[in-house]
Amino acid sequence: MNFFLIFTVIIFPLIILRSIKKIDCETTYLLGKQETSVIRGISAIFIIESHFLAWTIEMGAEVNIILQLIIGQLGGIGVLLFFFVSGYGIYVSYAKEKPGWEFIRKRLENVYIPYVFMKLVLLVLFGLKGKNIENWGNRVLRILLLEDWFIRVIVLQYFSFLLLRKFLGLKGKKILIGSFVIDGILSLAFVIQQRPLGWFNALWLFTVGFVVAEYKTEIFIWFQENFIPKCTVLFFLFLISGSIFAYFKDEVFWINVFKIISGCFLVLFLCGILQVRELKSNILSYIGERSMYYYIVHLNVWELLSFVNNINLKVIVTFFIIIFFSECLFRGFEKLKGVIYGMLCKE
């Protein structure tokens, strides 16, 4: 068993189990900042693990077919969870007040600018490595326009919320309906453009996050009776709908609906579990705060290490470079931001 499988099958599940703590006192909230940060961390690792699976198999690694089926779905689950907690967090923060220009500044500061910063640094590294980059201007433009689908879609969702909440003044059920309409428009646009299925079959969970945030009290009350049977049914419905999607996804287009449905069952199951348990992990919170850095860095590091032919060595080296380089970029951007703010304050 190689290092990748040891981490995926043994180490990371233990980290997740260790993060599940008994709640010391009664609570009436579903997800706090601590839980959303941990879930972001889990999401990031799930996505990385699914990519590592494909990359190691390409290099000739032998992986049990059952493990392939399970690990291969982690990326999709990670994306579903990430969109959900992003939507939930935004809705909770701005449900009672309209987002102003501060909202835009935070999105630029926390998503767009660090993304561009990371991508430009990685572009320079690829150039130094000797990769032939024919048109630097075109590459920079693609970066500025958010060439990575995951980042582009989440940014579109942020500005869709801004449109609905600030400029149209919607709230409550109206903003939920408006957000689902925009999800439909985005999905249709991606289909017409023949974008990969992942561009639209998970973005609906952003609005599902809105729904859970809007009805969190009702959800909390619903779980007060028959807790175990309800959680059990939700978990099996998640498995069944997710399995249907995974089995038929390459055969019929409409089966993508089952991924959205499975995501809904998953987040409801998660909400139920968080009634009696809390997620607390310094490791996963740490990764969650840097989840975008981990996502972007891991996509590029594997290619940068194309000269390494030993699978185990490449996985281990890539794993540690992701941690180290993500932290360097995170701290580097924070320092750069501090310098810029300092210069602006002096003026």
C-alpha cells in the first residue's frame, strides 16, 4: 500500500474522527464559524485525494477497484460541501443587512486578489522550470478572468447574491427563489458552452446553503424527535442517490440531478449530526482557512514535479510541498496586503 492510500484510507479518516467532539452544552445553532472552517478543510483534502487517485493511476499505481470507486467520489463530495458552507456563511452574515461595498472588498481581498497572486507566482515558476509559455499576455488575461472553474463559479455566486440582496433588495423566501433562478441560468449557460458537468451540477448547493440558513430553526426542531432514524434514512438516501449518479453519469445527462439531490441529503445528515456533536480540529481549521491555496497549489505542483517517476516519492514530496508552498503564499499575500494597507494609511 503506497503513502497516498495510507493517508486516504487510514490517516485522514482518523483526523476526521478525532475532530468530532461531544457538545458540552445544549446549542440551537447548526453551523458555527468553527464547523464551517473544519468542513472547508475536509472539502479541500477530499478534492486533493480524488485528484491524487487519478494521477497515481496514470503513473501505473495499482488501486483496488472498490477503493477507486470510493475515493473517486470524494472530489465531488468535497465540492458539494464547499459550495454549501460558502452559501450558508454568506447568507448568515448578510441575511439581516444588505451587503455594501465592504462585501465586494472582502471578496476581492479573500478570493480574487490572492487567486491572481498565486497564479502569477505559479506562472513564473513554470517559466523558470522551462515550460514553453507561448503567449504570456494571454495567460495573464486568462488568470485575471479566473481560468479555474471552481473559483470562477464561486465568484459568480458571490456576485449573484450581491445582485439579489443589495440591488434588488430581496430577502427571505424571495432571495431563495431568485438564487435558484440564477443557478438555473448559470447551469443553462454552462451547458450551452459545453462546459464540464462539474461546472453546474454542484453550484446549486450554494443556494441550498441559503435554504438551510433561512430554515435552520425549523431544521433544528425537526431533528428533536426520532433523531437516529432520521439521520440513518438521510445517510442511506445520500448513498443511494450518489451511487445512482456515479453509475449513470456518463450515460444520461439528466442524471446530474441526482448529484444535487445527494448533496441535499448529505448536508441535512450533517446538520443532524451537528445537533449532538461539534467539529473541532486545529489541523482541519488550519487547512480550511487556506483551502483555496491548497486547491490551486495542488493542481500545479504535480505538474511541476513531472520529472519524478517514483510514485511514492512523488506523492510524499507533492504532499509536503502543497503544505509548505500554500503557507508561503498565504503568509506572503498577508504580508503584501499589510504593506499596501500601510502605504494607503500613510497617504
